[in-house]
Amino acid sequence: MVLKLDSSTTRESLMPIGTLEFEEPIGVLLKEIEALKLRSRTSERQQELDTLRQRVETLRREIYSALSPWQQVLVARHPSRPHTLDYVDEIFTDFTELHGDRRFGDDPAIVCGLARFDEQAVLVVGHQKGRGTPEKIHRNFGYARPEGYRKAMRAMRLAEKFNRPVIAFVDTPAAYPGIDSEERGVAEAIATNLRDMAMLQVPVIVIISGEGGSGGALGLAIGDRILMQEHAVYSVIPPEGCAAILWRDAEHKIAAAEALKITARDLLALKVVDEIVPEPVGGAHTDLKAASRLVKEALLVNLNQASDLSQSDRLEQRYQKFRHMGDVGLEIAQTPSPSALDRATKSPAEAEPQGE
């Protein structure tokens, strides 16, 4: 079956809701599948459906194996991408949410609670962006205020008291930059979390599950092991903000995404993260259960490794991890290019350009 276009057909009308711009070829096939489902079921129709589904799977695999950094950003921001509470429902049991920082109030943009993970008592903390307009507004789109970070730290100290490991999900564009957030000391709250998470006596496993943006991400991202989902991003600034500063034009966001080195592969090479957690073909939003299974497997292995260390060894390794985190990038920046090395090893006469 081939979808026929008429004068009223637009590219947007061919794209199923939630399909990203670069997934247009997949969107066309999905529309064909939906159209076929509305027709009477026969063996021929079923065979055609199976063929189209195989083509979607193959095309999706090809597209997602060669995503650009900017396309990775779009996947990390996908409106259907699983958030912390989605993973809590799939991976953890007996989750009991904790509220309030005991100083100002509760921040729904960060959730935390006691739970069981593979029968082990743990604390789960993470950003929560929300799903649907009312919840997104309630969660402030994942932009946490200072009371969110203080709530998380209060819960982590409680976990330390009762010897419960901490599992943190990071997924935020940034900390909330509003006046009320600044008045209540968002910078101080994040800085306190950086200091105190570095010294927590219990194992801490962090997973970058969506957007890891700026200090808002760092406020929950100090741990023994830093995992990163395959299509997540982690950056000091969003590409649009970087482009606005460097080029005075947010339209240079694609170039900014390339320069920032924000993908999981880039950050693993730079030793900013320790492990990449695979995602289902097409991203975690296409199959929550498969994505959750992969996340659970990675968390379990890394939590067991961290728990096997003595407390003093674990704290020392955690310190050394962040103390030397920038060394690889510094080595790359300080390594002369091949042409510079050639010029440096030649005599002044050899280095001068030769005329014809």
C-alpha cells in the first residue's frame, strides 16, 4: 500500500503525534500501518502489515544508529520519554514518597522516596518534568527550585542514617532561574548538594536519563558511578543558550550541540560518565518496559560493585573520580595537532613556505 498525497496533504499531516522531525520516513510508514488497520483483516492485509512493521524497525535502526548531536537532544527532550516516576513504577517496589525540605516547602520538580530495588532498601531521587499541560505546570517542567535540592539532600541524609544506597535520576533542562528561586538561594542549595553528596557514606548511583542540563543536573549528579542512557544528553548549557551567547543567534543550536560534546559517546570518551545504558531501538519512549529492564540491569550491576567496596575505598574513589574528571579533556586540548607537531620538529628554514 502506498499513501497517496493530494493538494491538502502536508508533511505535518503525515507525521504521527510524537514523531520527531528527522523521523519523517518512519512517520509515513506508521501512517500507512494505521490506514491498513482500519481496513478489513485478511491474510494478505496481515502480511502487508508485518512487512511494513519490519520496514519501520529496519528504518528506525538505521536512523538511530547515526543521530547527530542535535537529534540526540530532540530525543532526550521527547515528550513521551520516561521520567523518574515511570522508572519507579517499573523498577522499584514499595515506593513511599517524601515531601518538603523542612525550611520552606515542597518542590514537585524533584521527587524522592524510600523504595525497594531487587529486595534491597534504597532511596530514589530524581527530576520529574510531568506529562500533559496541568502536570507540567505543577512540576514546573522539571526546573527545580532550591527547596527541591534541599528536600533531596534531606532525604539522602536520612538514607545515610539508615544505610540505604541512593539512586538518582537526572532529567532537567536546568535549575529554575526565577527571582523567587534566586531569593531563596538556589546556587547555595546546589553547592551544598555537590559538597554533601561527595561525602555521603552510602553508595550513590546516578543515571542521566534525559536532559542533564547545567547546575540543575549537577545538584543530583555526584556519585560513585555515573551512568547515562544512550540517547540522553549532559551539558553545562543547552545548545540554544550556547548559540545565543557565542553567535548571538539561537539558530546556531545545531553547531553548538556539536561543539559542546553532549552525547553519551562523547562523554564516555571524556570520562565524564562511566557507562552507557542502551535503549530500545528508537529511544526509551518507544518501549518503556524494555528501557526499564535495561536501566534496572545497569543499576543492579553498578550498585553491587559500589556496595562491595569498603566505605573508605568508596569515598576515595568517588573523590578521585571528580578530582580528575577534566584531565582527559585537558590532555586533548593541550595535544598539538599533527601539523603543529610537524612544524615544531622542523628547522626554521624547513618550516618556511617554499616557492615554486
